[in-house]
Amino acid sequence: MNPWLWGGAAAAAYWGVPYALWQWWGIDVVQRGLGSSRPELGLTFDDGPDPATTPRVLDALAEAGVRATFFVLGERAEAHPELIGRLRDEGHELALHGWRHRHGWLRFPWEAAADVRRGAATLERLTGERPRFFRPPHGAYTWAQQAAISRLGLTPVHWTIEAHDWHPRYGPREVIARVVAGELPGGGRLEGAAPGDIVVMHDAGPGGETAAAALPGLLAELQERGFNPKPVGELRGLRRGRWRDLPKRAWVATVDRFFDRVYHVEELNYAAHSVFRVARAEYPGPAVTLPDGRRLEPGAPAAELHLHSERMARAGEAGSLTAFRFFKKSMPDLARALRERPHLADVQVFWGVSLFQEILEPVGFQVVELPPLRRRFLGSYMHFLHRLYGGTPLKRVWPRLVLIDRETLLERYG
Ligand SMILES: [Zn+2]
């Protein structure tokens, strides 16, 4: 066989498989916590400690009374033990980023393994305890590195939100927009922070300056939106990536995004509890009598509610009471959107089709049966989605039309 082919196959096995398995799909790598009732967010800083920027990052965190996880480099920790001491004194979580900041792919296997061992030994010597978490430089894994961290009992931690503080075009404003609302410079959007997410920032290098400058504003913004930032090790229900999460991720990245575009789905806000998104769509019928006795006819100016499926699934993991609280807290946001967004000014009713009538009815929604054929068709589809997002199967629940008219909404929540 051609030696080039052999070489190519070996390279794919050594670099490609770890890339797909750990870096891209995140199998067995800690990705996030649970969307608990007091919405938590894992806050992490990589690449330090750095005498120029780490103290500024620490000052900003102390000012806000927030603790975080620092993935430090052994080499820098050894050069600045006083900063490691300060990190620990101020209650932050110390984790390992390796001995030296080199991409795992650019090293011999034995080097990559030795780097992890040396870094872990250094932290252990400086602090008296072995770190619990490891994040490789650039989030890039190799087989050798993975073998070394599992032998040392370290847990790999990835992230769900990159603050991009290292980006030359990013200042504090862009960092805040990206973490909170998922906005990208030059257009485009990602999901903003949701409960349980893990955010990566930097306390050294070019990112350190921007991170230190962005932190006061970012932390204030997160707290105002109901988030509770904390070290990764304190997140409830730490979740490692699983094979069965992959269909969901693929669905979110393709079908969900496609529908959001086609239907012009917009966010209500970026609060931690936010579960609704909306899109203009006429009321599809059937005709119903509203609480004040008026008739609502098909074709009335309306907006359709789209649930944040991912957030709902996480809230559901945390318990149905959490899901209920998120809905209840989202209702005033719906009323506010009606009053404040000009293109929703004439909306008579918010409607949607949902399996969650039991949660929606107590917060003020009217529940209407769908025609049998539509119910059946939508039922299979919605149960499929519910399971895809990791919900426990709902037995004997079929989709119903839920709606809340303008007057009821404003009266109860305006
Ligand atoms: Zn790094």
C-alpha cells in the first residue's frame, strides 16, 4: 500500500479522531451544568497567571463578589506563586491548562503527556492538592494527552460560550454582547448565555486586558439578568457530553437555525429565565371566545410563540417547578414586548402549539383542542422534538393550541 495513504490514515487516527470525539463532539468532556432554579453560569479564565493582568481580573471579580475557575499554566504558576496564593486566598478554583501553552497537535505524544504530568505536579507542589479539572490549550486533545489526564484522574472541561476577549477587534462592549446576547461583530448571532453554560475568558495575553476591562460591565449585566456566575466545580449537575446529545446538537445547528431564519424568530430578552421567542404570524384558528366574551377569528393579527427548546430541556432536568418558574417570570417580558416593540403593536393574541399546557394554563394561557388531523401530525413531531432535546417521554399528552390575548396579558402582567 502507498506509504502516503498509510501516513494519512495514521494522521487521521491521531489527530482527527480526538478532534471529533473530544473537541468537536465533547464526548465525556464536561460541557455545562444544569439549568437550575437559581440560574448558574460557570465562569472560567485561561492562560494565567500573569502579573500584568491577573491582579486586575481578580480585583474586578472581588469587587463584584464573584468567584471563578482559573485554568493556569504550570510554567507561569511556578514563576508567580504569589498570584496562585492570591487566587486561592480569594476562594477561586484552581485548574490545569498544561505546563506550557502549546497546541497538542504540534507535539510528540510523549511530550504532550509529559506536559500534563509536569503541570499537575507543579500545581500540586504549590498548593498541596491535585487540581480536579483540566482544559488543554486551544481546547485541542490528542490520545497521549487524554491518556495522561485520565491516569491523573483529571476531568476535561470545555466551554459553551467563548467571550473572544483575545480577538483584536473586540473591546469590552463586544465581549459583553457576545456572552450575554450571542452577537458577533460584523453580524450574525449565537445563542446568548443560558443557565448552566460555561464561559471561557482569559486573564493573560491579549485577552487579559480586554477581560479585565469588560468584567465590571459583564458581571453587572449577568447579575441583572438573573445569572449567578460561579466556579465550574460548584455548578450543580455537571454534565459530560454524551453520544446521545449529538442528534440534538446537529438538529439545533441546522434545522432549528433554518426555521428561526425563515420565520424571523426574535428573542424576547436575554434574561436567565427567558423561555419565549416570538415571530409574527396570523392567528390560525379555530375561532374561540376570549375571557372577556369577544370572539377571536382566524386571521387576526398575532404572533406565534416559539419556546427556547434547549433552555426548556435544561429547566426540565432541574425539575418541573423550575420550568414553571421560568414560564412565570417570562410572562411580564411578553407583556413588555407587546407595549414596546412597534412591529408587535397591533398583535391581538400570542399563540403557540405546545405539549406544556399544564404549565401554560396556570400562568394565564387559554387551552384549545386542535382538529384531530393536525393534532396527530403535530403530536408525532413534537414528541420527537421533546425526546430529541432530552425530555422524559410524556405519556398521554397531545399538543394543544395555547393562546393569551392582549387584554388578559396586559391586565395580568403589564
Ligand atoms: Zn489557553
